[in-house]
Amino acid sequence: MEWLIRVLELIQLLGWASLFGGALVQLRLAEPEINRPMFGGVLVQFVAGVAVAVISLLGPGPVNLAKIIVVGVIMLATVVLVVLNRRFATIPRGLLALIMAVTVITAALEVLWV
């Protein structure tokens, strides 16, 4: 069961990398947008995160509920930001910076919060 959680965490990190990389590419453009890597990355990281949380909760070991709740709420906020703004042709640079900052914060919390 532990190896499954680790594989799902790796998939989650790859989703974060896709989201962050897609946002990083948009910094060079005059009119940034929500691109496919950002959209796919946010969905991958959210689904993998939910799977990690469910498997952890169903497992026999101790679970850090505070971490699951905090990271889950921040991930859900990121999903909402990306999905709702995907329909627009361009997004403000401030929103792009917010998405990038929240992505880094979420990844840091997931990796560093023990």
C-alpha cells in the first residue's frame, strides 16, 4: 500500500510540474492564457491528490488530517482558478502569478509537511 501512495505522489508532482511549466511558458507572452498543460496538470494533481488522501484514510497507519484538509482546500482553489478562467482568451498577469504562487505553495506543503 505504501508503494501505491508513493507512485500516486509522483504522479501528483508531475501534475504540479505540468501546471507550473505551462504557467511559466505563459510569462513570455504578451497575452497569457490557460493552456493545455496547465489544465491537464491541475486535473492530474487534483485527482492524484484525492487518491492519495483516500488511500491514506483507508490505510491502517496514522493520518495527518490537518495536512489533508489544508492541501486539499488549496488544491481545490487552484482547480477552480484554472478551470473557470480557461474559457477566456487571455488572463491577467496577476492571476497567472497567483496560480504559480499557489502551485508552489501546494507542492511545498505536500512535500515538506510531515
